[in-house]
Amino acid sequence: MITTSRLDLLPLQPEHASEMATVLSDPALHTFTGGTPLTEDALKSRYERLAAGSPDPAVRWLNWVIRLRDADSLVGTVQATITLADHTAEIAWVVGTPWQGRGIAREAAQGLVTWLVTQPVRAVIAHVHPDHHASASAATSAGLTPTDEVHGGEVRWLLRLP
């Protein structure tokens, strides 16, 4: 578990699918990433695969649900995919629509990057759509800076660690 001032990042479990299906149900969450909200059953299957871990021993899948401690409710997810060969962590986050605009993505991304500093990671990467200003703000707050690289229409953000 990763703890910040208001949040607990709890290791993702299939049991989270029921509550998270509601949290992630707004189609607007897919404006920049594409796709549609998953049903509870589809989300549970996905969470089972993620919780089982990467089938590639050179890659670690790390996924957390974001729990807003005061409300005792799940509000989103964060993830890191660590590639052991190059010690790179690719991170992402999503916060349900009702909880956006409260700094939760920023705080969760900062907490995740602070934890990654303690891991064998040399670089942290995020991909952010150029029009997704809230995600760009979260990436900036976590110490990442935009690069000139664009992949799949998203700008690559980078933080090099010592």
C-alpha cells in the first residue's frame, strides 16, 4: 500500500471490480483514450489478469485502486509497468468523473512516483494526450516533463531518476 495525505493506493484485487465499475462508468473518461466503460464482469476478468501479474518475468505489472480515505470510497486507479531490462516505469492514472478537479490524480501520481524512487527504476514515463490538461498537470506535479516524442497521438512525458 502507498499512502499520501488523503489517499491510500491499495493493490488492485478482483474484488474491487464491483465498486470500480461504478467509478469508471462515465463514457467521458474515454474521451482521450478511446474505448468504452467495462461492465463489472469484464472489469473483474481484467483485474484477475492484472492481479496475476505479467506473464513476462522481465516486466512487472503494478496496479492500485485509489481510496479517498475520508470518504472511504474508491475513486480511481494508478498503475506502473516496470521493464526490468531498462529499469523504466511507465505510469498511468484515472480518476472517476465525480472526484475530478480535487487534485486526486496529482496526489496519486506524486505518491506513485515517490514510491518508484525506492524501486530499481531509472526513468518514469507517462503518455498524455496533448489536449488533456488535467493529466498534464498531474504529470508535472509528479516531476515529469514533456518530451518532443509523440506515440499514438500522446506526448511522452519523462522523469529521469538518479
